Amino acid sequence: MSEKQKGESFLKKGGKWGAIIGAVWIGLNIVVPLALLRIPAVQKYLTAFKDKLPFDIPGLG
């Protein structure tokens, strides 16, 4: 089986659900965390959590 045929069968296996699952994956791993960081309560929690850590994280706070 050639490379082109392997790629086509891989895309066919995903079907329409592949794009939906990919969009959900991106949303859960990129969009949601970035949206949470804009909420003031989450920012206060992270700042308080940073003060409790026994080591320094450069660029945090």
C-alpha cells in the first residue's frame, strides 16, 4: 500500500467525527485554560498558590 493510500484510509477512518473531536480537544486544552486565566477569582487563587510554593517559578506573578 502506498503512502497516499495509507493517508487516505486514515482520513476516512476519522470521518466527520475527527474534526469534531479535534475542535473539542483544542477547546479543552487551549481555549478553556486561557479563558480561566482572565477570571479575577482564578488569578487571585493562583497568586495565593504561588506564595505557598517552596520554590520560585520565573515569570509567574
